Amino acid sequence: MYEFAIMWDWLALSVRWLHVVTAIAWIGSSFYFIALDLGLNRDIDGPADGEEWQVHGGGFYHIQKYLVAPSAMPEHLTWFKWESYATWLSGVAMLAVVYWTGSELYLIDPAKADLATWQAILLSAGSLAVGWVVYDFLCKSKLGERPTTLMLLLFGLLVVMAWGYDQVFTGRAALLHLGAFTATIMTANVFAIIMPNQRIVVADLKAGRKPDPKYGKIAKLRSTHNNYLTLPVIFLMLSNHYPLAFGTKYNWIIAGLVFLTGVTIRHWFNSQHARSGKPTWTWPVTVILVLIMAWLSTEPDFVAEANAAIPARTQGFMQHEQFEAVANTVRGRCSMCHAAEPFYDGIRWAPKGVMLETDAQIATRAREIYLQSGVTHAMPPANVSYMEQTERDMIAQWFEDAR
């Protein structure tokens, strides 16, 4: 079983690596085309709507944009879609590897909702699908003709989901799921709306028909939403590393403010690219929003984890004959940081919200302790508490035997 634990951790790392790489490709191409479209020189002659000259990598690029299509359709078109699909698929894979298989540790909070594993997974996956259905319904309703109102409703939906996730999942899982919820909307926009509409336009042009402009209008609306949702999604995906973001009773409010900062930041960049002015008011507003988030984060909410009952399948770790010695080692070498009130100089909150003070907390984190301090020397960092090799060997033996 200890080989399985190691390989599973490598699987988690590999999936996370894939997710980051595909996300870079998707977000990078998205940001590039947004900047390109907004910065086009439209004071030109000819059928093209705009053009731009760019220099990169020692070469010059002459780019032209056509509102519908050039007079003759090119034989080859590059479709930007797989970046989005791969990002979502790898994200779901990571959700399954980390949060679904580790539901008792990362997903379920018995103090909020005492869910069975299958219930938590069903709620996790189902919420992503339901979110897209609700969002898509709003966009296809008459609200689609009122983009500002629609955007406000979307913001309200996201805040409600942030609150809802926090009522049933751990704080870490709540923010992560809100990011997955938002990313699902974004990818579904590409898969179910933007790409099909572009295929219709291309098919009409090839057949000699005049494309209906409504398809471009619909795709533009969804693309605009994706533009403003990108930065908040990145924040939410990174938040699981920072307990000040997820480990507070106000984490759902913080999540809502994150979406507002995404709007202010993107508005500044969009205005710059479009050469439509410099909305410097977005800077102080963004700073104020971040300061409010920092202030809200000072109300930690680690009580649930501290009082949570140990999962049934980890009882064996506490019953093992070496557990007392292991627990004393962990408390002596790790709990100066991983505590409700850390006393190691410079540490104010338990890293990642992980506390290792009680027997239940240590047994619940057995696999992480094994990987971080038994198999590797990752913890304590730089071995600041002087954990000896014999202690590491004891931790490894304890996990392997009890598992």
C-alpha cells in the first residue's frame, strides 16, 4: 500500500502539472486575442475590419481581422478549442484524484454536513452541471439582450454558490469548487456556444450563404463573460494553498470580492488595449477590495477541523503500537507551526490550515506525514526542528504497517 501512496501522489502531481500547462495555453491565447482585437488599427482601406503589425522572436507579423470572412475561405483554419477542453478535463481529473478520493480529508466537513463519500462526490459533480444549466438559461433568455443586467445576475449566482459550497464542504474545497464551477461555465461556453456558432458561420460561407450576424453576437457575449471570469478562476485555483483565503468564516464573501477585483483589473487592461483611455480609478478600487479581503481573512474558522471526528478508515493509525511515539515526534517536530496558535517565529497561521496537535489530527493526516516526513525530507522545512533519520524511519514504518 505504501507504493500505492507514493504513485498516487505522483499521479496527483502529474495531473496538476498537466492542468497548469493547459491552463497557461488557454489563458495565454485568450489574453492574446483579447489584446489583439482591442488594439487593432481600424483606420484602413479594404475589406478587413482591422489590422496590426507585431514583432516577436526576430520576425514581423501582419495580422488582419475580418468581421465575417475574407472573399475566399482559406483551406486551413486554426481553431482555438483544445486548450479550453484540455484545461477542463485535466481540472476534473485533479478534482477526482485529490478531492474525491481524499474526500474524508479534503472535501467533507462533518461539522457542516455529515455526508457519505458518494453523497459528497455526487454533490460536487452535480453542482458543476446544474450551474451551467442555470447560467445558459439566463443567457438564452431575454436577459441576453441586457448584458449589464445579465452580468450582475451572474455575479449574484457566483456569490450564492460560494455561500452554498461553504455550507457543505471544507473551506478549502468550497473555494476550489467555486473555481471549478466558474471554469465549467467558461469551457461550456466554448464547447456548446462559441465553437458551434463559428462552425455555422464557416459552413454558410462555404455554401455561399450570407451568415446570420446573431451567431457572432451570441458568441461575443459568452466570450466577454470568459474574459472577466479568467482572473478570479486563477485566484480560486490557487486559494487552496492559502488558509487566509479559505480558512475563514467569511471565505464566501472573499470569493465574491475576488470576482469584483477581476472586473476592475480586466477593465483597466481592456481599456489600455483598446486605447480608450486610462481608467486609473480601477487601481485604488482594486487595492481597497484587496484590503477588505485581507481584513476579513483575520477571522479564522479552523474550529471545524480541530473538532472533526477522525474518519473511520484511519482508526488503525491510532491503534497501532507505535502511534504514541509517532504522535510525540510529530508534536515535538511539527506542531510549533501546525497548531491553532503557532509559536514558531514568523508563523501566524498553520500552513495550509493543517494542524497536528491532537491524536485525531495526526492520524487523519497520516498519509501526508508519511510522504512529507517519512519518505522525503520535505518537512520540517530545512529540518529546522532537527528531525532525526530514526524518527523518519519510525514514521514510515508506522504508516506502512498500519495501512
